[in-house]
Amino acid sequence: MSQPLVRQVAHTCIFARDLDAVETFYREVLGVPPKFIFMRGDDKIGFYLDFGGRTFIEVFKKGESRFAETDQINHICLETEDLDGLITHVRDQGVDITDKKLGVDGTWQAWMADPSGVKLEIFQYTDNSMQFGPDGKVCQVNW
């Protein structure tokens, strides 16, 4: 097989305890307004976020949802071209985000969470990011 059968990840689905707070977070803090809204009759039950390049996050209201470090899916990683600017903007919105650090894969990263506790890693690739180098290298971790 010369081409993979799957092109890329199309979307990730997350649950929101407070749908309006999560929508405001993605719109105001990360600058990503809903692409479209899911309605069940007259009830808004979710929305779809467009992160560009055919990459989406689907959000649905689920009041009893909770995050645990033992969940099979741990976080979503989003890419920026200006991590310093994003960190400043996020903090100006009153949202906690870590300082940036250079990961073992050669990529800058910072961490935050949305209002429902979904962990978000923010990446800024570098010329040394292993994601774009030759295949088969070993990334030695220190965590």
C-alpha cells in the first residue's frame, strides 16, 4: 500500500459541563468561533470549531463529564506560530497557562485547560522539531 488509508484526524469530540463557558473560552481566549451549532429542537446541545487545515473539535454539552489523568485520551494539542503572544493573550483573559518550555522533541510547548478541564497543550514547532525530521529517530524523554 503506497498511501495510508486514513488521511488525517478529522475531529476530536469533547464534552462541556457549561457549554456557553466553553464556547466563550474558545472564541475569546483562543480566537476560534463556532463553525456551526448543533441544535436538538430549540435546545443548543453543541458546536463545531474549525482550527484550519481540515482539523476540527466537536463540543457537546454533558454536565456530568469529568476529566481524570487515567482517561485513555489525555489532552488535545493545538499549534500556534507565536507561543509568546498566545501566552500573553491567554493570561490577559485571566486564564492560567504555564510558561513555555522546550520539549524533548525540540518543540516549544505550554499547557492550559478549558472551563470543563480539557487539557490543552499548545505547540510551536521549531527547525529542530522531531515531527518533521527523518522517521525512526528516538526521542529520549526525561519525565
